[in-house]
Amino acid sequence: MIKNKYLFLIIFLLTVLVIDYSFFYKKIFNYKNNLNNNYNFIVLTGGDNRVKKSLKIFFPIKNKNKNLFISGVGQGFNKNTLKKLTQKKPHDNKIIDCCIQIEGISRNTFSNAVESLKWVKSKKINSFVLLTNNYHMPRAMLEFKSIFNDIKITPYVFIDENKIWWKTKINYISEYFKYKLTYLRINLLQF
């Protein structure tokens, strides 16, 4: 009898977990990329060529007040690295020098949000586009919305281009658990 109760409980919990994961999975594919005439961008490093993809969005924008903040770069990544990525085009170099800021303090999504908030306040920005991979966006939005009170955040996602299907699925599952832990941490701290 006791074994049946435990078995039922395990099956019930697994069913809830699978259903909850399916909602997360749907969420990562429901983002609609739209820049909404925004000229301020924050990209979170760590994923599949996020910086390169962000530069492709950022450089064509025809606005002299545009800004890009690259959060969480690795050691040795600097503006010269960006100039190498853009094949040293003179016009791109000017944009890199004036309009792109890099920070390498962040080591996780929470610290990305903290460092990004400092940048947003220093620039007196009231809205920006957040750029990251689709599987990372739910957690990134949780972290950012928890500290960016009156600032509008527009999500813009990159799709993971990993050709090995099981690695992609592991990314999704891993991110699901990180998302749930972040959700619990943020909501438990509010009480």
C-alpha cells in the first residue's frame, strides 16, 4: 500500500514536471523579434555567436544616438576584438569607439542584469532591446524585470544553431531548471 502511494506520487510529480516543461518549451519559441524603433541594446554573452549576431543588427541602424552594451565578456575580449570581427571597416570602427560599451565583470545572468542596470542608469535610458538565445530569454527576462522597475525591455532572441539535436535538448532542459530556480529565488525574496 505504501509503495503504491510513493509510486503514485512519483508519477504525479513527473507528470507535473513534463507539463510545466512543455509550457517553458512553448515560451522559448513564442518570442516575436521586433526592435520597436529602439536604438539601445544589451546583449548577454555566452551563447552561439551572440555578439556577432548583435553587431549585424546594430551596425545597420541609422541613428546617431544608438548604444550597445555587451555584458559578461571573457578575459581578453575588448574593442579591438570587435574591430577584428567587423574586418576593420573605418565606419564600423567609429561606431565601436563611440557607441559600444563592454563589461567583463558579470559571470551569470543575475550579474548581467546588475551591470546592465548601472549602464542604463549612466545613459539615462528608459527602454532597450535585450538580445540573447531563445532558450535563455525566459530566465534573462525574469532577472532583468526583477530589478528594472520602470524601464521597458523588448526581448529579441537568437535561435540556437547547434546541429547536434541532443545538445540542443540538453541546453533546453538545463535552462528550464535554471529558470525554475531563478523564479523561486526571485519570488521567495519578495516575501
